[in-house]
Amino acid sequence: MSTDPETEPRPSPHDPRAPRESAVRTLARLWPYVRPVRARWFLAAFIAIVASCLGLLIPLVLKWIVDGPVADRDPGGVWLGAGALFALGIAEAVLFGFRRWLVARPLAGVEAAMRADLYRHLQRLPIAFHDRWASGQLLSRGTTDLMVVRMFLAFPLTFLIVNSVTIAVGFAILFAQEWTLGLVLLAPAVPLIWLCSAFEKKYATAARRAQDQVGDVTTVVEESVLGIRIIKGFGRHRSQARAFRELTGELRGTELHKARLLGGIWGVITTVPELAIGAALVLGAVRVADGGLSAGTLVAFLTTALALRWPIESIGFLLAMSQEAATATRRYFEVMDEPEETAVAPGPAAAPAAGHDDGLRFEGVRFRFPDAHPDSPPVLDGIDLHIRSGETLALVGATGSGKTTLTALVPRLHEHTAGRITLDGRDITAVDRAELRALVSVAFEEPTLFSASVAENVSMGGAGDLDAALDIAQAGFVRSLPEGERTEVGEQGLSLSGGQRQRLALARAVVGRPRFLVLDDPLSALDVHTEALVEAALRRVLQDTTALVVAHRPSTVLLADRVALLSGGRITAVGTHHELLRDNDEYRHLMSGADAPAADHEGDLVR
């Protein structure tokens, strides 16, 4: 049996078994964002290299001072050398400051561009993606992770290059001054390289775990803020605080593990070169005492070696920051690599008969959630339904029967797995999404409002007569708000009651006078008097549109011309309200609460 590729299980982005690219390959994916500012970045890196190499000239000036003016007792020469050292120090400081100025603005632009691309991509991802991912994980990728990437581009990446060049130039100077002592300093290089490689692997794992835990903490904080009424109402603040402490405790433990790893490698990288410098000092002093080496050369050699301490000691720190940046980049592209909404090729279906292609039609429609097991039964299986142009059809079914899922297929919030859905004879997969969602307006059972004014929230449904839409939804309460329709409703619209939010959501659905209207139990939060007024106003709107209305109450069903019963993933009956009450036991049970029919539908519950 062939399997639709959309239903194939994919490894979770948090699955440790998922394939993982090397840090270098991962960080290379940042190049398209860095390319526009590459000139300034490369110039900044070059300036940093020049500044660092200027610091390596200081030991050579010291050698000249010791072997020249000091040995010859020439105070003027000493002052000249001191002036040269002062000039080199000033030049180095100015160049490093200029480097920072060069990269600050463009790299802030890189971070902004990546954040804008992430936000734009999130808007284009299918609903199935958002069902799988915790919002806190997405927030942490768009904030903390991108800040880590910007800091990497500004400092660690530059100084990995700068310090590598500085170490190479420094060792060339050391070997030119005294190659035997240079070998003493070079001897620890092999064990240090091996230790750094082992550290890199362990730190990468810890960095990934820490950044995922930050996402989990962010999720808990966000849910606690949005659900504060539930937490307080049920007195669950202690249990929530306990859950938060457990997560932050795990994060603290991971951060301490990272600190131990970094402290260990830093201790080794600091100690081993110091021992090598000490050995070189002893051997060099013996050579000077034997007359085989000038004091100035030894001073210059040791000064050069000391100047290389920071470039060498910083390797552990820079590798740690690079691993964190690689992890942050990997987490960013885990989201960016998710495929955006794409059209589903229409399955084979007979062309609609002439004269019957108007309105909304479902033909053999099947749907299975993308993350469902391929062998699991589909949520919807063989839906055949025709809502004629200008007709209102009520969709009725038991809780969990798939009514909301069916309505979500019309504006392509979910993609049907097989079959065909047409609007006025046009397959919805052949219609541009922007056009489709202008033709189809929706109101969900759970009304969602944004931190904006009433007018802005309602106008998201399209251009139209705002006052008329508010009147249809019986949302006259808006006019008594402090600033009327310009009043900010607050996050999630929680400054309003549930019924008020639902009426604004209904106004948003009808403001654009859509050709097709999909309403998912739009009156569930209204009192009976307001419901009656809204229904009377809705009847006038529904005369001019083709509507699919999910209904749970007889009063809502009576808005419709016909009723369809959804059961077991199929449409099992279609007729008027009175016909189904007379002829269908299951429908009668749903509408009147009479004895349940013999068929057991407990196994039909779906999301």
C-alpha cells in the first residue's frame, strides 16, 4: 500500500538520533545573511589581524632597546624605543576600536534579517507544524538563539581567524629568534589539539541541551502568563512554581556542566603553555649565561611567547562560543527547513456535472494528520457533500467526530489527504491561498483576538462596513468602551468577556461580506437573548453567502437550510432538521439528549 509522504513519520528535531551536521558546515549556512555585509566584515577582520600583529612588534622593539640603547647606556635611545612602544600600543587600540565600529551596525542588520525571515516563514508554515511545536521553543529561536549568532559573528568568528594568524606569525617570529626554544613551546600543540577536539564534542552536546531547556522554560513562562486565571482560579500557583523550579534546576545543572567543561579545558590550555614558557625561560637563561644567546633575544622571545598567551588561552572560550553558535544556528534552520504550505495535487475525480458546480463541494475527501501513523484510520474518510450556492448547511456530530477538522480543510488550514474540494467548481488546491482566504471567511469556536484596537481586530477579516459587521454580531458594546472602536482589547482580548470576544470574532468573519462563510459553533458563548438577536441578523447575511456552520444546539441548526450528520469520519445523513429528527436516531440523540443509539461511537473520537 502506498503511503502519502505527508504522513511519513520524521525524526523529532529534539531526537538525539537525528543526523547532525558538523559545526563548520552548520555555521556555513549563515553565509547568505553575511554576504551583504561581507566587505565590512572582511575589512574588520583584516584590521583586527593588523592590530594583533602590531602587538607582536613590541617584543622586537624591546629586543632592540635591550641589545642597543640599554647595552650602550644610551638614554636617548631608550626614550626613542619607549616612544615606539607607546605608538604601537595606541595604534593597536585604535584599530581594535575601529573594527568594533565596523561590524556593530551590519551584524545587527544580519540578526534583524534572520529574525524577519523566521517570522515570515512561521506565518507560512502549515497548522500541523504549529500543532507539533511548543511556542516557547519558537520564541527562544527567534530571540536568544539569534543573539548568540550575532555575538558569534561579531567576536568569536573574527578572533578565531585573528588568533590563528597571530599564533602562526608569533611562532614564525619565535623560530626566527631561536628555533630550539621555539620547539619547546610547540611541543604541547599535539595534546592540546586532541583535548580541544574532545572538548568540542562534549560541549556541543551540553550546549544543545541547554538551549532546548531554555525553550522549555520559555514555554512554561508563556503558558503561565496566558493561563494565569486558571492557575489562580484553581490555586495551582505552587505546583506551577514547582514545575518551573524543576525546569530551571535542570537548566542550571546543564549550565554548570558547561562551566565545568569550559573551566577544565581553560585550565589545561592555560597551564600547559605556562609550563612550556617556564621551560623555555630556564633553557634560555642557561644559554644567556653560556654566552650562546643575547639577553635582548631572550627578552624578545619571552615577550613574544607571553603575547601569544591570550590567543592560545582563548581557544577554549572561542570554541565554546562557536559550538553555542553552531547549536543556535542548527536550531534556527530546523525551523527554516520545515516546508511551507504547498498545494496538494488533486486526486483523480470526475468533473462535476454541468449545472451542479456552484457552491462548496466535497468529493471523496479523506484526511489524516501528518504526524499520525500511516496505518491509523483517517479522521475523515470519503466525505461527499454538496452545499449549493447561497445555501447554509449545518454540520452536526458528536464531540470529537472531526467537525472542526472538516471546516479547517476549506481555507486549507489543513491539507486534505485525498479527494477534492471545490468552490464554484474550482479545485481549492489550484487557487492561490491569498485568493482562497479572501473568498472564504472563518470564525472559530475559540475566538482569538490580538493586542490591537477593536477596529484593527475586526478589519483583519477584510475591508467592509465596520459598523454593519458589529451590528450583525450584536457587538454594540464596543461603542460604550472608553475609546469606542479604537479601544485596545489587550493580549488575547482578555479584557473582554468570552461572549464579547466571540461576537467580535463573528464580526471579523462577516465584515468583508465573503462569498463563502465557515462558522465553527460561533454562538456557543452567548446568552439565549443575545444568541437570538445574532441569529436574526445572521439570517440576512446568510442569504447572500454559501455557508458551512458547525452546530451543537437546535437554535443554531435552525439557521441552516439543510443539516449534515458527521459520524465515524463520514457523512451519514443529510436533510432538514425536522427530517433528521424524525428519521435518524443519532441526530435525535444529539439534538434532544434522548437515549443514545445502539451504535457505539466512543472509538470515533479524534482531535
